[in-house]
Amino acid sequence: MMSLLGELNRTDLAPLGREMHRFAAELFPICRSITGKGIRETLGRIQSKIPLQTLEVPSGTQVFDWTVPKEWNIHDAYIADPSGKRVVDFQKSNLHVLNYSVPVNERMPLSNLKGHLHTIPEHPDWIPYRTSYYKEDWGFCLSHHQMTRLEDGEYTVCIDSTLREGHLTYGECYLAGRSSEEILISSHACHPSLANDNLSGLAVATFLARHLAGRDLRYSYRFLFLPGTIGAITWLSRNREAVGRIRNGLVLTCIGDAGGFHYKKSRRGNGEIDRAAAHVLRHCGEPAEVLEFSPYGYDERQYCSPGFNLPVGCLMRSVWGTFPEYHTSADNLDFIRPLSLANSLRVCTAILDVLENNRCYRNERPYCEPQLGRRGLYETTGGEVGGEEIMARLWVLNLSDGQHTLLDIAEQSGIVFSRIWAAADLLCRKGLLSVASDEQVKSTV
């Protein structure tokens, strides 16, 4: 029996959080999209930390009801006023361009240009993030204050981009365990300079894979770094044989800000991942809320589509779309916190710890209580109420009948899983408990 969490619990999380934040800062300037050089460069940086395989799928490939789009790359973009001064400049922020804009090089009056400008009037200093992946268009995003300062006249509009046949690229890190059954960890890697909605998930997933690499694991783990929506659809289309091995999964996003945790259940609603996440959040020491499934959000909606119905939930801090900074330039490196990133990694590890160690056991002395005192497992002085460690041992012994998992016991007793697991480990070493075989579990059902 092994605890994935033990090492993190003994580690000062502050330096780890700073390292994760530095990695997010390294990725922040890259202009990512659902295809192109930006996502390849991002995957290359991730590959420097974990064993990552990159795969490419040609434009035009049919993936269920979708088609892999043309590849988009951008070199420069700007709006210059009548004097030739750049008033909107892609070099200052890659959010300034409508993502996937087709090339344009024209002069036009302000009245024509305004139809291609995007702002957020209620937050006049912020630049919005906008896209046009599946309709050929062009545009610029700028602060509302910038737009109100534009004077009438002829403007030079330049978007030096390409949209042509190419590839969709995604990354896959596979960590083999003792079982071929898999845990899926998925994070989207397609947004440009957005720290919480993109980089926080990438950082936590990368460091989680690094934490697991080289360990003796019960399950095999598959980490996916994908362009949102089309990436998950493409992976599912190309890996239908692997889908049957997925026993649980997590989508990680918006997980680096100062908000409390939110877990969105899988479509099944009562899968092992749903129960494990709810249990860990109940004991994590931070505000947390469990949300019901809905068919909108991130890639969990692809994994949970009715044809697959995988037990994949979504772990967040502030829920996408509910914080003002979402999809704006205010979702910057100051918005994510090093300690939030580190604690998110700790919570993810705690959830995986439950999945790794959640088994059924059998009490080897099922007729009445075994005498714990002579085994050093109970107070030698009677009359006192037992502490939580002793209560954990008693609960494990009582419910280890081949029918109840350790998570069942933790939920019924109200004792955190890590303590229940520690009790089971100790009782096994004392010869009072054994792992129930599949045949024994079936015989009790």
C-alpha cells in the first residue's frame, strides 16, 4: 500500500507553488490557438518536464461530426492611425487579435473598422479574448478606453497570419501502472495569454504527472494536453479502443486563483471519481462546493457525451465564466497565486490517493472484536473514549466484510480517507486484515 499524498504533506508547498507559477510565467507570452506553432511550442516546454509524446492530425480529418480545421499561425498584427502610429499592437498583447483571424492588409475609415473591434464597456481597461475558429473572419480586441480614443480618419489594418492546410497537435503523457485500467487527466492548451483559464490547468497537470512519474502505481495514467473541444473530440475519435480502459478522470481548469474549490460531477453523478473528489474537498481545509453535471463547460462534456459516458469530472477553483477576469487581459499572472497552484496540486494528489488505495478488505478475525490491546492497537488504560486513530481501526475492522471499500468506510464514519487507509495498512501488517480478492468480493454481493 502506498500513499501518493504523504510526500506532499511533508513538503513546504510555498517553494513548489513558486516553481509552478514560474512555469506558468514561462508559457504566458506564447500565442496559443487550437492549431499552430503556439501550441507546439507550449507542448515542447511541457515536454522538458515530463515524458510527453506529441501527435499531429491533418487538417480535413473527419472526427465524429467535426472536421479538423486548417492550421492558423500569426506573425504580427496592428492598427495604425492616420499618422502611422500603432494604436493597437499584437506585439504588446497577443489578446489584441481575434484568434484565428484571416490575413488582412487594408486602409479603411474608422466607421468600417469599428465593425471588427471587440471591447468590454463594463471593464474599460481590459482587453477581451475572442475567437473565430470555425468561421473565417478577422478582428481586433482592445480596451474600451483605447477604442473611445480613436479619432475619425483612415486607419491601416494589418494581420500577418496564415490559415492553410496543416495539422492539429496535442500532447499525451502515459505513465504505466500495474493495471492497464486508466485514470485520465485532461487540460486544454489552446488559449493565449490567459493565466487561470489555461495555464493553471497546464501547470497543475504537468507537476502532477511529474509527481507520479517513476512511482509504483496501481492504475495507469494518461495525461492529455489538448486544444479545447476539437482536441478532445479528435482524441476520442482516434482512441476508441483506449476509452474502455478509463475508470476515472479529471479535467483541470481555472485552478490557480484565490477562490475556493469547485468540483463538477461527471454525467454519471455517482462514479468513484465523484465520491472521491467530494470526500477530499470535504476535508481539504478550504471552501469547496460540489456541482451537478451540465452539458456545458470544458472537455468533460466530450468525455461525458452519451456515446462514451465516462466517469470524468471537472476540478476548478473559481468556476469558468463566473469571475469578471474570465477571458480578459485581467486573467494575468497576478491573478493566479503560487500557493493556490500548490494546494490545487495537493488536492488532485489526494483525489488520486483515494482512487489508488480504495479497495475492499476482509477482517481476518470477524467473530467479535479482535483484542487490539495485546497488539498495541488500543489504549492499555480502560475507561477513556478512543481517539480518531482507534475509531478508524474499529470502523475498518467492522466494515471490512468484502463489500465495503475504504471510501465507503470513510464516508460512513466521517473520518478522512487518509486516516482510514493508514488504519487498514496497519491492520494488514498486524495480520488482522487482508485485501479481498475479486472472487471474495463477488461472493458477498
